[in-house]
Amino acid sequence: SVRATGTMSEDDLIEKLLDFDVDDASSSDGMVTVTCKSHDLDKIKKALENNKLKIESAQLEWVAKTPLAITDPEAEESVCKFLDILDDMDDVQNVYANLGG
């Protein structure tokens, strides 16, 4: 996904990206987020830069195809604590999970 800052409405953003294979695009509070396939990441980044947006990040992200909902509050708390512990470890760069709401 690509994240950028600038003053562009969501409608303008979608219009500018019509020629690209975009999975999702949103604009909120000056932050633009575009989700795309890995092979389109650089093209989308350049398109946003050409439209005077400041790129904050452009990186591959793992997105779950099947989100998992945890219905037990105690289990949910345990999983969240476990993920926080993993994230706090020095050797861990990113933590991904397929937990959804």
C-alpha cells in the first residue's frame, strides 16, 4: 500500500487513479491510502507524487484473505497481549495477523 499526505478529496483521488489497477483508495484528514497489487506499487507511488502528494510510505503489506473473528473476550485479550509482546521484541520488524472484527 501507499500512504501519502496532501489535500485531495477521495473523488479526485479515484479519478486520478482510474488508469491503474487499484484495489482500494481512501482519503481522510489529509491522509491518502491506496492499496494495490505488488507489481503496481511503484507506478501508483509515482502517480501520487505527480499529483503533488507527499509519500509517507510505500511498501508491501500482508493482507488476510480470510479474517478471523475471536468471540471470547479472554481469548482476544490473550492474543492481543501475545501480538504486543512479539511487536516489542527487538528482532521483530513487523507482526501480521488475520484478526478481523
